[in-house]
Amino acid sequence: MSDNSILLEIDNITAGYNGEVIIKNARFNVFEKDFIGVIGPNGGGKTTLIKTILGLIKPFSGQIKYYGENSNDQLIGYLPQVHYVDKKFPISVRDVVLSGLMSKNRMIKRFTKKEKLKADEEMEKMGISGIRKKPIGELSGGQLQRTFLCRSLISSPQLLILDEPNNNVDNKFESDLYKILRELNKTIAIMMVSHDIGIISTYIKTIVCVNRDVHYHQSNIINEEQLRAYNCPIQLITHGEIPHTVLKTHVHDH
């Protein structure tokens, strides 16, 4: 595949819960080796968009087309927010990583020696091989994120989706995370939900702005003319090496 190959096509998606529309007019493509920053205010629909892409909720209208070389189960790796993880569940770091190989078709099948070695390799890369037997309830926020990042990568996905991965983690992990993502982006596409768009703007390539309506920007910088045209609640101020971001309020016609 070339860098212009499409992995996913989000085709005019409208989605929500119990008949209530949360996002509408979602129309954009995810390309191989893309790095998309997903931004927008709290409650604007970022999580709904991610859940729809992951197949966790079915859209009211529109469709998502998967063009990756892997099956749907392996095409996407997902790193959830830390606070969604049940740390009381009695499972080790290594078992969490291996669970990334589970699918609807192999819930009972034992893991092969090759798969266990792959888990060990991923943990070694993330610097957590020394805690592989540790229960997840004893992990720090950064260790937990490293564990679930290994889990999301063990199936060799072509797209990695991260939902605010720098929440509730230490500064060391946050610093390391961007280095890890830059290296990963050499071979896979990344979609990252973040409030720290000013920081990640030096890494992302395109922007999806979500506040009920979904707008796709084919750049990591948006000018004032685009802001007016797309009615997006962001403004990039590019003083210094790292652009800063100010969130404004969307105005909608109801």
C-alpha cells in the first residue's frame, strides 16, 4: 500500500444513542500512515465518533467502509482512557497484553508460543517486561497506559486509535508517548483524541473537529477563513515552535 491508500472511509455518518443524534455529517477518509488529531469540546461527540468507528455502536445512517489488508478485528488497535479500566479485575500485565489477540472467533483458544513471544516483545519495547506478572491493580497510570498500548499493538493493526492517552499519567509517560507515536506513525496510521492539540500539533497531519457536526481539515493548521467556513471552535496561534490552541463555541442552526 502507498501512503495515499485508504484504510477507512467514513461516509456521511450520523450516530448517537437511543434515537438521540450526537454526531452528524461525519465524512472523511483515514489514509495509511495518517496522523489525525480529533478535537472538540467535552460532550461534543468525540467518543461517539470513536465508538462508531470501532463498531461499538451502529450509526443511524451512513456507513464505514474498511479497506485495510487485515480483518476488521485486526485492522484497528484501540487504547481506551485509563479511568474506563477496572483495576480490581485479577489479571496480570502479560495477560492484558495477550487479550489484544482475542476476537469473537477465538474466545477459548489458548495462545501459541509465537503469540506469547510477541507479547513479550511488545512489553520489552514499552519498558514494562519487568512487571509482566504484576496485577494491573498495582500499576501507576503510566504503567497501565503502557500495558494497554502493548495490548492495542500486539495484533499488528494498521490504525491505532487513542482516546486521550495522556490523562491521569505521569509526565515521564506523556513525554515518552509522543516519541513512541512518532515512531509508530512511520508504519501505521494514528487517530488521537486529545485536549492538548497545541502539543500534538507538531505530530499530527490532519484534524477532525467534532462538536455535533464533524469537520475534517487536511492540515494540522487551520486559518481564520477555514474557521468561518467550517464553523469550528478552534484557533491556532503559531507563535513559537509549538502552536497553541483556544477552543471557542460552535454556533449551530437548529
